[in-house]
Amino acid sequence: MGKFFGLLFFIFLNLYSVQSAFTQRSLQALRIDKPVKIDGSLDEPSWHIASKAIEFIQRSPEPGASPSQKTIVSVLYNDTYLYIGAWMYDLNPDGILTELSGRDNGGNTDIFSVYFDTYNDGLNAFEFSVTAAGEQLDSRISPGNYDRNWDAGWYSEVNLNDEGWWVEIEIPLSVLRFPQTDIQTWGLNFRRVIKRENENVYWDEINPKISGFVNQFGKLNGINGIKTPLRLSITPYVSAYVNHHSNPQTSSNVTLTNIKGGLDVKYGINDAFTLDMMLIPDFGQVISDNSVLNLGPYEVYNQERRQFFTEGTELFEKAGVFYSRRIGGRPIHHGLVKEQIVEGEEIIENPVESRIINAAKISGRTKSGLGIGILNTITNKTFAIVRKDDGTERRIQTGPFINYNVLVLDQSLKNNSFISFTNTNVSRSQGYYDANVAGANFKLSNKTNKYAIGGKAIVSYLYGFQEAGNDAGFHTNLWLGRTSGKFLYSINHRLESDRYNPNDLGFIRSPNDHNTSLNFEYREYDPFLAFLKFSAELNVNYYRLYNPSVFTGVVLESSINATFKNFITTRIWYENSPFERKDFDETRTEGRFIYIPIYHNSGIYLNTDSRKRFRVSGWMRYSQTTTENRNSIAFNFSPRMRINNQISISSSLTGSNQQNNIGYVATVDNDINFGIRDIKSITNILTTKYSFNKDMDIFFRMRHYWSSAKYNEFQKLDSNGRLLPAEYFGDHDINYNSFNIDMIYKWIFSPASEFSIAWKSAVLNSENIVNINYAENFMNTFDAPRDNSVSIKILYYLDYVMIKRNRGSS
């Protein structure tokens, strides 16, 4: 295998010398002395004498074609601001779509976007977008990351008229990062979305046959003599909570109130680096997690929703070893409290989250393309409270004082390439174990960006174990492939030791892999017959265990994806395991495995035209094994109705039914027992949003999840991975319900400043009696303990440049 990859690398180095075929447009920015009035009129003389970006090119639905409407854009600047003016001419101005969908959403509406690659590295960029309804979208773009959670304070106004719609944008230089040089050369692109035609057009062509996005930008010249402004913003907040816990079974009601305050500080250390510090954070208004019944051997992955850990974290996620939900997560000894109480004691409080004291991150990129990121977070000790019969209370420590630290060094290279180093460290007090993970990853593309090679090497090290001492493991990955054109292919080899464990600040479901995969894909980007786009893909995956080195299986995957000229999108896929596979994870016992029968998995996905008032998406999947009567079917049906430009309602119904599923239940006297079970799940989600105007909306989301497992019989595992009759009996039936409501009113009363009111309701119930009647089960959910929270929060964004801004001219 090493010689094979060496030969591929030699071929790649020869391909690397191919000359570039890219051509780039350029635009000259015009320096002005007087500020521009941001009203969408574009009537200042400066707009008329500035250089113009014209002749946009379609990205979709017909790559390379001329746009259906004319667009003109100019750029102005002074020592403090960038100004962008855009004329979106439209022969049918009544057809301009203007749905309100909230900041950073971009619904059924026309959009104008400007992109700045301020370090001209072809990898990283800022995006500022405005919809025809006047709503703003902004983001940070980096390889493999599109950070919509990044919010900046900037101004824009839209003017709809008989010729189309104009937009005027003012961006403080303080929200950007750029090199401290007298003459600036930035990457630049503009985009216009003509929604009624589903048409995306760019000033400098974005060719879908070429890998990458930022590397296809044009150039912005003429910005000279600007200095990095003082970048200082403070966002203080104050919030008030009323939390109510009720238990209908015991008629108990507990109401608690809480007032919090804190702030977020952003300070530009120099032209490239920014310090972002959060003191006494409050994440009480984030959307609730989607809790599920987990009967498998793997941890459930929960999406990060806390803004500090979602905004500007693209550097920290570069190597895939940073999972921010670990910070402030479940205390390490949360589940051991029951073992420490004695007769006559009950648990009064056992926090499921550790309290974050503060968090800080420093990130930026030098003019030589070196990105540096440092993140540090501290969480406090965590205690459970137990109470005796006589009313006295005592505390049991469930988690120590913890310091989390991440360091990233990321060097941008030519041709959409990079090499980076990442280190994560978790230090715990009071004799708890510590953890360290370090690794490097890279991607090298040739000059035409047609071929690339990449990979990573990571080492994990746990030290200070009281029981087992220190522990070390590693992960390596190497891939090589063709990344541009119609026909794409790659080979990937991954090696992961059985002791590899980044999970103190990262996330993997299971280590101990030695896998090789081949990928082949054909893409047709140009319309033909009834299709707008078409692709077909085939993956061959060969799996082994690292320790012991044994073959565990082969999986073949294939899919066809198509978008038709009526903008209906579909996907059909088929997956097959032609041989029995060995599963070493489900047994929950080191060195033991169970055979997974040969299986077939097929499905279809369908999504109708999103421009329509009523849109439907959904999928269906069917799986069957060669074992008699073991199969599963799953489906999703998700309609959406847009009542008008202010109100939209969507729902999602997902269901699954697994017949004779096999899963681990218990190990008794060295016998590993499995259960033959029927698992049924239904998830109902109702979401609605009403936008009062571009700065104010109310969001409502209700989710009910029901899952049940009914065990039919039990069997035990023999030493050869086969199941035999067992004498084991146990009550493992489970009926699991989770019900959540999230309702949030938000008013953006000033750029990046918000007033919000939130109501959150949560019910979680698990019992051993399976109820097969959905309606009855749903009503019984409300007899379980319930938590309700109502909160009010105000945060105000104070920016040094914006405070000095003379709004009298705007």
C-alpha cells in the first residue's frame, strides 16, 4: 500500500507543474472624501464616475450563459468605510421576490452579495448580502466551512423602483481583517440571485467544473493608504429568567427566578488578529437539542447552537478534533451520584451541564497567509445536592475545575492549498485525568486545481489516569484524487488505532479502523434533455480492524442525483454489503464481535420547486438482510406553505419501523446477551415564522419524538460471533417520549443589537410499558414532569467606529 501511494504521489507532483488556465477580472475602487448617504438611491456623483463591474455570468441554472437581467456594481471607499452600490435592473420589476425570512436566512427572495478575499489567498473570504426585502446576511468563508453565525455591524438600504432594485451598502473597515500594507489587492466577487428564475449570476465566473469557490474570485484594486482602524466592540447583555418545574404525578411545583448579566468583548490586537472574550455567558435561549432514544453503542452527536462557539471557529475545526459541545457539557461523574447516596437521602439537584466562567479566542491571519487561532475556556466545579430525611443537605462533586485550550496554526498556500497544525488540551483539577491531542493536516492542489492530495496525522494522549495510567493512540488519513472536471475520482486510506481517543474535546463514535475507499463520480453541469444537472456516484469501502488486524467487511454505495428543468430535485441510492460483516462495537466487550448479515439498503429523495408557495420534500428508505424477517423501512414527509411574504409554515413527519432488530442488552456471568426487538419511531416537527418587518420576527418550533422498543426474545453470543438460545430474561421494553417547544420573539433594534423574549417547554418521559397508540401515547406525555422557562434578554452592540460615526449624513 505504501508503494502504491508513493507512485500516486509521484504522478501528482508531475501534474502539479501544469500551468494555470484561470483568467481574472479586476475592478478599480474609487477613493472619496465625503461619506455616502445610505438610502438606496445611488444618486451621489461618486457612483457615476466610479468603475463599473458589468457582464455577469451564470453559475446556474446554465453555467457560463449570459444572465437574463443586467447588473452593475461599483465600489467606493474612504479611511473608515467601504461602500458598495449595485443596480439590479429588471425588465419585470413586479416579479422581484421579497419574502421576509429573518437575518442570515435568505428565503424566497432576490439577493445581492459582495465577497472580499482581503488576504488574496484564494481560501478565505467575507460575505455581505442584502435581500430585495432589505434583510442582511453575512458570513465567513473558509475551505469546507460557511460560517453564517458570524455577525458584523454594517448598514444597507434597498430601493425598489420601476427599473429594478438598487442596494447601497456601508461596511466599516473595522469589521474586516486585511494586511497592513499601503497598496491593497483583494479578491473580489459579486453575486445576484434572480429567484423567480432560480438564477445565480456572478461577476467573475464561478465554474462548477473547477473545485473551490474563493479561488475563482476576481481582483479589487485601487484601495490604497488605508490604515487598520481601532477594532473594539463591546456587547453587554442582561437577561431575566422564570423557570417552572411541575410534576403532575406528585402535584409538585417549583418556580425559580434568575437574573444574569455579562458581556462579549472583541478587540483588534493588530491588523490581523482579534481577541474575542466572553464573560459570564448566557445560552438559555438557544434552540433545544433533538433528544432521541439511543440503544446503540455510539454517543449521540448534538449540533452546536451557542453563538460564541459557532461564530469564527473555522480555524479550530480545521483538523476535525474540536467538538465545542464538550465545553460546559455533562460533568464527568454525573452518573455516579446514585451510587454515593445512602438510605434516607434523595437527589435534589444534579446538573447536566458544567457552568462556563469565561471563554476567549484569538484568531487571525498574517499577510503571509499564516492563520493563528487560540481558544481558552474555563468551567467551574460541579456539585450534586442530596438531602436527608431530617432536611440537612450535602454536596457531592461531579466535575472538577476544567481548562480547555485549542491552538491552531494554518498556513495558506498557492493553488487553493494549505497545511495546518492543531493542538487541543484539557486540564482538570483535583487528580482527574488530563488529555492532549495534536496533529497536522494538509491539502495540496496543482495549478489548475484539477488534482489534489491531502491527509492528516493525529496523536491523542490521556495522562493521569488513577486506574489505568497513561494512554496514547493515533489517527492517519491520506487521500489523492481528481477534484475538478466532469469525471472525479479519489482513493482514501485511513488508519486509526484502538487507543485513539480525542473525545475530551473532540468527537469520534468509534476508533480502531483500517479502511480503504475508492470514489468515482460523474457530473454533468450543463442542461441536457429534461435535466438541469445530473451526477452519478459509486463508492467502494473496504473495512478492517486495526487491533486485531482482521477483515470486517465491504460496503458498496451508489447514487444518482438529478435536478430537472422544472427544478424538481431527486436522489436515488443503493447500498449493499456483499459479505457478512463483523461488528466489534455492538458487543460492548473488547475483542468480541457479532456477525452482521448481508444487507441491501435503497432509497429515494424528492424535493419540489422551492419557489412555489407550496413545496414538498421527503424521502423513503428500505433495508433488508438475508436473515429472515429482519428489515426496516423509514420515511420523511416535509411540506412547507408560504402564506405570504411574512408568514411561512413548515412541518416534518419522520417515521421508522425496524422488525427483529438485534442489539446488545446486558452481560451476565460473562455471557453477552442480545435482544431481538421491534423498534418504532415517529418524529413530528411544526415550525412557523412571522416577520413583522426586516428587523423583527417571531419564531415557533414544536417537536414531539416518540420511540419504542419491544423485545421479542433474548439470545447470547458465542465465541464465533453467532447467536445461540439464552436463558437470560429481563424487562428491557422501553417507551420514550420527548416534547419541546421553542418560541422566540426577536427585534434587531440596531446593527448586531437585539431584544428577545423566549418561551421554552420541555417534557422527557421514559417507561417500560410500550404504548402502540400514538394519540394516547402523546396525551400521556403530558402526565410526565415538565419544565417551562420564560426569559427576556437585551444585548447591545457598541462599536468604536460606529459610535464615532456621523449619522447626520446618512
